Amino acid sequence: ETGVTQTPRHLVMGMTNKKSLKCEQHLGHNAMYWYKQSAKKPLELMFVYNFKEQTENNSVPSRFSPECPNSSHLFLHLHTLQPEDSALYLCASSQETSGSSYNEQFFGPGTRLTVL
Amino acid sequence: AQSVTQPDIHITVSEGASLELRCNYSYGATPYLFWYVQSPGQGLQLLLKYFSGDTLVQGIKGFEAEFKRSQSSFNLRKPSVHWSDAAEYFCAVNDYKLSFGAGTTVTVRA
């Protein structure tokens, strides 16, 4: 595997289910990100991890719970979601986060989530 | 805080014709600017980036972009569009995190 991979690619879940999204990067990066992409809206940054530590939570509801066990893996645990949470969830990685420097991010293919 | 505006929501262009996508940014210092492309069902792929030096930047797939500080713009261009260029294009500016524009959808007609 190369680059950033995400599983599953598609997920349908009910509002009472619990599921997890997985992201893995094979680039030796130290920072990982979760984004939400809804139709007709700009990408929304959800969470940022740098060297396994969460550095940003962009006011995300607690029904989304991220986990970063190491610099290569990132999870997004989902529970009691709402239909408006249906979207494409994208994972990205970069060398690291830094206060004011260039920071190229590499994206995975995304998980298309549908909440019924 | 930085922000990015892509004024065109949707552009239709004929195959072989030229393409220009507009991007305006708001940022106090020298910005780091990116263009990404997203094909249907895929993640985002970096087309090109600017962070210093020559204001005309070459990218992959025959794309180029020009940074104009006086106009706060970073427009993307391609001289001759191929059907495979149909996709959604995102401009982004980086401070300590990426801020994306809303995207421009490009349709290519035969």
C-alpha cells in the first residue's frame, strides 16, 4: 500500500449504531487530519493530530470520537449519528503541523457515510 | 484568519479549449497556496503549490497557476482541456492549517 488509505470506502449505518472509520498513512508523516466534506460546502477540518497528540478539535460534536494510537493510524469512532452527518469523510497526513510553515497534505480516497 | 474564495461554482468548457479557474485569498502575510483536484469518488490530489519564488507555478497534468499579490489571486490555468479534467477543483491557503475554498466543478463537453 502507498499513500493514504481509508476503510471502509462506503458505510451505511443507523442512528443507533456504533462504527469506526480507519485511516492509515504509509508516508512516514507525523500529522494526521480528519475532514468532513458535505455537498455544496467547503471542506471542514474536524481534528488534527501531531505526533499522536490531538492539537485541534474544531468544535466537533462528541458523537465523533477520534483516536490516534500511533503516527501511522487514525480512527474516527462514530455513535448515535444524525442523518445530517452523512458526508464524505476524508483523512489526510502531512510531515507535521507547524505554526507558520508550508504544510502539504496528502489525502486518502475518503469514506462515504450514509446515516439512515 | 485566512480565507479563500472561488467565485465560480461551475464551469463548462469544450474539450481542447483553455480553462481558467479563479481563486482569491485573504491573508495578512505571504501565503502558502495550493490547488487540489478531486475526481468523482476520490480524495483530493495536489495539482501544484506556491510558497515563494517564481510567481508562475507549474503543476501536474499540464496545469499552471499564477500568484498575483496585488490582486490577492492564485488562478489556475490549462491551455487545452482533456475530458479527464472533468472534476472538482479546490484552492487552499495555509497558515498553520489549510483553509479551502468551496470548490469549482468543471464539466468538459465533447
